[in-house]
Amino acid sequence: MSTEETTETLTGAALLDREGDVAADYLEALLDIADLDGDIDIDVEGNRAMVSVVEANSGDLGHLVGNDGEVLDALQELTRLAAARETGERSRLMLDIAGHRAARRAALEEVAKEAIAEAQRTSAPIALEPMTAFERKVVHDAVAAAGLVSESAGEEPARRVVIRVS
């Protein structure tokens, strides 16, 4: 993209590609400053740019994830801000480091599967443990795919998914 070209001329997938490229540049600079070794993968999934930092040469990126993904969440917000600054658009990109979000998604899908089975068996609402917005979205998607309904209830940080048989 030339410097004269603005993000206003970009739409849809091209804007998401640009957002991913900006995020990758930001994260590459961050890794360089911290003297960390990682490879960056960019993808577009649905209407969201997906950026992953994967360990390279047996590097350990676990400290960039932190306890329960707290550092990862903070880095995702900083990366979103950098992307928004460059593109002029609100960023919804998803950041994964060392496969943490992918592993968490798989675990949450299993939790959702068990809760869905319980809701179907008892016909009673099933309230799950408090979750982050990312975690709730994974569960809501799994519940919808199973043909049940779900809603988020409560206030942060105790916001949780409640699953109901429709």
C-alpha cells in the first residue's frame, strides 16, 4: 500500500488484512525491544483479524501470556490501539500467544458441551463460572450451534453465561 493510499479506500477483507499487518509490525517491534524470539502469523477469520505469536527456536513466550491470560489480554488491547491509530477504525483483532487462546477455546468448548448436555438432561438453566468476554463468546457460539439459547448475566468481573433449553 502506498503512503498516499488511506484506509478509507479499503473495505472488508482488505481492511482486516491491513489491520493484521499493522498489528504484526507492532508486535514485531515489541518482541525486538524485549529481545524475544517469536514468529507472527496473520489470518482473517470471519470479520476479525487474527494475529498469533508462536514460539520460535524453543523460545518461551509464556510470560507474555501471564496468569490466566492477563498479560495476553493487555497486549491485545495495546495491539488493538496501535491498529486503530494506524487504520482509523476500531479494531476487533484477536491476539494469541503461544497457542494460549486456541487451547483455552478447546477447553471452553468442552465445558460448553458438558453444560449443554446437563441443560438438555435437566431442562434447568445452567450458570457457568465467570468468564472474560472472549470466553463467553466461545461458549455462546457452542450453545447456538447446539440449538440452545444462552445469555450473559451479572456484572464484570463476575459476568457469566447462563444456558437454557429454548
